[in-house]
Amino acid sequence: MRIDKINYYLDMAEVALERGTCLRRNFGAIIVKNDEIISTGYVGSPRGRKNCCDLKYCTREKLQIPRGERYELCRSVHAEQNAIISASRKDMIDSTMYLVGKNPDGSYVANARPCALCKRMIINAGIKEVIIRNTKTDYTKIAVNEFVLNDESLEGIKGY
């Protein structure tokens, strides 16, 4: 049976996450417009810096920082951010971002969502929709306009 187009792109994002270097959870992202992949990204330290998997520790894990908080202490650039900085804004306008997250045990990240900083970058990149994998075949579609209308920074909401 032929795979549907959304799961095809989510599978590609899942392959990208296999390059991730985070000890907590890894994400892969791809940006697609008009059925063409614009760029890909995965979680990892900035070029030339040591990755957490090489250092064998995660600062946020050591400090028991909850998911979605205190990303300024994280060594990594997020998958969404890496995909965005690898593309031209004009190519991203009205595009779709596909996002997949996995825990160290191989399970999909439950209720995965872009962090507050990634949301702001996604908005400014001109991406119109984010599709996030929940299971191998189930996913959630989020219109980026929801990130604009539901501005968690006004409420002081932390995490996901």
C-alpha cells in the first residue's frame, strides 16, 4: 500500500532526527513547499562545538529542568531552528514544516510542540503549517496562525 504524502514527509523528518545529538530527546524537521523539500534540520550543537552525546551529559538534565523551559542552558540548536536557518525566507513563505520527536527509548515524544523560541522563528519564517508526528501514522496539524493568536508569552506560560 502506498504511503500518504504527509507520512512520507514525516518519515523523512524522522530520518533527519537520527542525526540528533541530544541525550534527552531528538527531533528532526523538514520544510516543504509545493512538494519540494526546502531544507532539513536536527538537534545538535553549533558547528564546531562539542555535542552532548560526545560530552556524555546534558546540563538541563543534570539540573532537572522541566521540558520546555530554560533553553538558554541547552547546548543545542533545535531541529526547527536548523531547518529555518538553512533556508531562504522567500522559499519558506506558505510552506509546511514536518516535525518528529523521539525519546531515548525510541518512543515518540508525547504532545510534541515547538518551544516558544521556535514558534517565534516559525512565525517570522513565513511557514503556514506545522505537522507533528504522534505515532507512526497519526499526526497533528497546527496552523501557524495559532502561534500568533495564542501568545503564551503574554500569559507567562512555561513549557509545552
